Amino acid sequence: MKTRKVGHQLFNDNPKGPSKVKAQYGTAERARQTLKRLRGKPKAYQRQVAVTMFYRAKHHKFQTKGMKEAMKVYGHFLQTL
């Protein structure tokens, strides 16, 4: 049986080294830094990271004001993609 090579993955069961981008969602400033690091990456990867960080902040058990601001940053970014 042939195995299929998987393209860009943010998370998987068998990572090969450190994460590609240090993505954070704690504050709006950290969200902007994450988006700055994503420049130059494929659009699909940018969308995947932004969606993941948006929903991590949205569904965090102890959501803070900074996380809500980060959600706005990621939400605006996703609308402009």
C-alpha cells in the first residue's frame, strides 16, 4: 500500500523538528507578530495557522481581554485573504 505525502501541516503525530512559525494568541500584539512571521508562507498555510489561533482563543477555558483582541486581529486577517 502506498502512503500519500501530506502537504503543509501545522500539527501532526510525527513532527520533524520545531514548529514552522511561533504562533501565539494571547494578545493582539502577539497575534500581529505571528502574522508578520507568516509573510512569505503559502496562503493555505497562513489561513490554517490563523484559523487555528482564532479558534484556540475563541474556545479557551479562561479567555482574557487580550485573547478577544487577538481574535479581532486574526478575524480581520482571514477576511482579507
